[in-house]
Amino acid sequence: MKLLDYASLEERGIRYSKAHLWRLWTAGKIPRPVKLSASRNVWLESDVDAWIKSHLVEHSSVAA
């Protein structure tokens, strides 16, 4: 199991501010982060990969 921090999300093309990520998470639009400490959140790589894949499928079906 690999954990992704904020910088790792940016490397994968998810370039949202931390505040916007929080808004998306509370709206249920991105995977829930894992809280490592009071000031550190990380995401499971498998959750992020599945979220990206679902958005690619959604995008390709809209484009078709």
C-alpha cells in the first residue's frame, strides 16, 4: 500500500489547492484522505488511481 501526499497528487496532475481538495472531499467528489497527524493528510494510491480512471472513463463517454 502506497500513500500519496499533496506533492504526489500534483505530480499525478491533480493540481488543486489544499482548500479546494478539502471542498471536493467534503462534497464526496474525491477519495477521502487518511489523517496521519493534525496537519498531515495522505491518500491511498489505489483510491487516487481508481478516481483518476473513473474520471477518464467519464470524460471519454462524454466526448463520444
